[in-house]
Amino acid sequence: MQQLISLLFLLLIGTACQQKEQSSTTATNEVDAGRKFLRAALDGKFDIAKDYLLQDSLNLNYLDVAARGYQRLTQADKDNYRGASIIIHENKFENDSTSLLVFSNSFKNDQDTLRIIKKNEKWVVELSYLYVHPTVLEKP
């Protein structure tokens, strides 16, 4: 009986830990998705960044290019990116399921824009937008 209770306890803890890991890759809103994606990319954790990415061939290819570029950086640059803060300059909704997040990081301080969309009730980054948009959102 004691072994059965111990086994059930271990299963319960294992399940709880697994659920916590899964929920940690779920963003609560569009800014959270963008921030988590950017943090993972700045840290060189592209496997985690992929969890926040719109899963299509174009976005996956852009992420792969970014990962290869990151690997070619000097260790000093990698350390600077890992230590960089994410700066959110603007969050502009295009509609109820699409947001444009203007950001920079404290290392390079170059503003850029991510499109974040809600797909299947999950906020995800459309990385391809980074390469095809105007550099700064125009203000009316």
C-alpha cells in the first residue's frame, strides 16, 4: 500500500511538472507572446522561440536563418544579447486578432516590428513580417 501511495505521488508530481512546462510556452496576450519570443531569440534559445512562432514554412525558414546568424556571432555579442533588455515602444492593434509590436533591445537599440496574430486561440509571432514591413510605424 505504501508503494502504491508513493507511486501515485510521483505520478502526480510528474504530471504537475509537465503541465507547468507546457503552460510556460503559452502566452497570455500578444505582448507576452512577443516578449517571450524575443527573450528566447536574444538568449539564443531558438527551440523555445519556435514555440511562439506561427508554424509555416516561411516563418520556420526565417527562424532558421536567425539561428544560424546567431551561431556566427562572437561570444561577446551573444553575451550582450543575453544581457539585453527588451524595450516595447508601441503595441498597435490592426484588429482583434492582429497586433504590431514595435520593439528594440538595449544592446543594439534598433527599432523593429513584429506582427503577432491570434491563431487557434493562441498568440503567435509572424516573423516573416519583420522582413517585409516599413521600418517604423507611421503615426497619423
